Amino acid sequence: MVTEIAQERAAVIAASYERVSTRKQGQHGYSLATQHQSLDDFASANGWALPEHLRCRDGEDADASGADWDLPGLTAMLDAARRREFGVLIVPDLDRLARSLAKGLVVQEQLKRYGCRTVFLRVPTDDTPEGDLLKNQLLTFAQYERDKTRLRTMLNKQTKARLGEVVGAGPAPYGYRYTTKRLTNGKTRVVGLNPDSTESAIVARIFSLLPHRSTVQIADLLNGEGIPAPRGERWLYGVIYNLATSTVYTGTWVYGKPRTRSSSGPSIEVSVPPIVDQTTWDEAQAALLRRHSVRRGRGALEADPYLCRGLLTCGHCGAHLRTLTNHGVRYYTCPWHSPAVAQRHGRSVCTLPAVHAVDL
């Protein structure tokens, strides 16, 4: 009898899932190593086999929020479960698997469909109505903690920006490098931006070319010269456009700048060293707007569904109307009707709504 029980326990194949929220935690912290050792000890104590290829983790190579669904480690674990490669999933805690109630319930239900049981080291609950109730409550608390942390982080970033410091979220804008300040605890934090000698020269060159060349032509020119793009890939016209419309290059870095009409929240400006002067930046914006408004080379005039393209101006603010297709319906619209576009160009928001092209 004892031999049969031992054989049954040894036959159990387990998988593990570990997660930290940020890549910095994954590469420099001890949380993943601690989780790994705890899961290893737990599997050994239960006599379960835990193969190396079934040790799934997120947060080591990229940020991995507990509310995100598309995480490579989580996806790999679910794929292995679908293939029936393991019967038990071991997770350190509920908030390592998910930071929202919906995600936690969906993932656990999916594992059940694949015939897998989920075991949490620090949540000793059974597959009973009472155990499910406790797990749901803990997942709700995990979501509350995540939302509270997000709010606290946002408020801290706003305070930092109001003090005139740059918030170092993500890579620095192309052409710049972050400047840091050493804290009393020995750590450093981002406080500003300084022009990078090599990249800032490329930025200045792009702005000098914009009055005479399109974003597509500039991208082709830089690619032809073998100049790497911001992420080391090829230059695209969209990258050139985003760079050309950013106010950071005139010395104004903006925190919380709204990008959509529905965006809300503060927009805080922080002074940084400029790369181009205001006149050069204004000339670039005028060139971009001019190219967007005028008629581009196309086929015969009768083949163009926008017969008034490049011919209409807004009766409210005088801007050239742009063309817009929304679900197959054609419109003419004022560029300053979008709050994000108007703010980027220093204009007031225009009240002219989109006009049906067919009516005109």
C-alpha cells in the first residue's frame, strides 16, 4: 500500500508559475529566486516532478503587470496545460497569478477545463464553495492593492513633474539621455534630460530637412545612410512625424500630455535643454500641415472620392480642412477640432464638427 501511494505521488507532473511586475525586479531583485526556491521545495515535499521546461515565469525580460493577459510565461503555461503536460500548477500566491478578479477566475477556470489543479503556497484553500469564496475575496484585495499602487504612483509622478523634474518612464526621447541624482539611500533617480551629442545632431538635421522634404523622403535618406532608428531598426515616416511634432526638442518636456479627445488629467511642462529653436520647429510644423492639406499625386480627378480635397477652409478658424473616412463614410474635418492636435500646435480647439463629404 505504501509503495502504491509513493508511485502515485511520483507520477504527478507539476508546473510552476512565477512573476514580478518589472524587469528591474526580475533582473536585479531576489523575488524570482525566492519564488523559484519555494516552489522547488514545495514540489519536492509533495513528491511531484517539476520539469525545467514547465517552470514558467514573467517579468525577467520585460515588465509584467499582474493585470495583463498577454504575458509570454503565462501563455506558455496555458499552452502546456492544453497539451495535458502537467496535472498541477504551483504558484507562490494569488497575486502572482493575477492582479484582477476577472483574470484570476478566467485563468483558473481554463486550467480546470484542461484537467489541471492550481495550488497556491500561501493560500491553503480547497476546491470547495468556501475555498472559492476565499480565493475570490483575496483576488479582489489584490486588484484593490494594484489600483491603489497605480494611483499612488501617478500622484508621485505628478508631484515630481510639478517640482520641475522629468519622470523617467521608459527610454529617454530620441536625442536625449536621462540625467540622474543620487539619493541618500544610495540609489539614483531620473531628474532631467541632456542632449546626446550624436543623436541630437540627427534630430537637428531632420528638422532642417522638413521644410523641403517629406517624412517619407527623410526616412529613406536616413535608412540609405545606415543611420539606426531610435530602437535600432529602420526609420519609418511615422517615427519621423512623431519626432517632428514633439515639443521636447524646443525645450519643453510634457508629463500627462493628452493624446486623445477623451483624455483627461493634468498636463505639466518641464523645462529641458532644447535641440532646435522655436522658429525651426514652427517651420517644420507649417511644412507638415501644408503637405497634409494639399492634394497629393493621384489618378484622374474623377476617380478621387474627395472632390474638394485641398480646396476647403474652416469658416471658424481658417484652417485647411482634412479628409477623413470613418467606417466607409467620408468627411471633411478641421485639424484643430481634435484637442490633442490643437494643443500640440498651440491652437485653440475648433468647434466645427466633421462635415459629410456627400453633402458638400
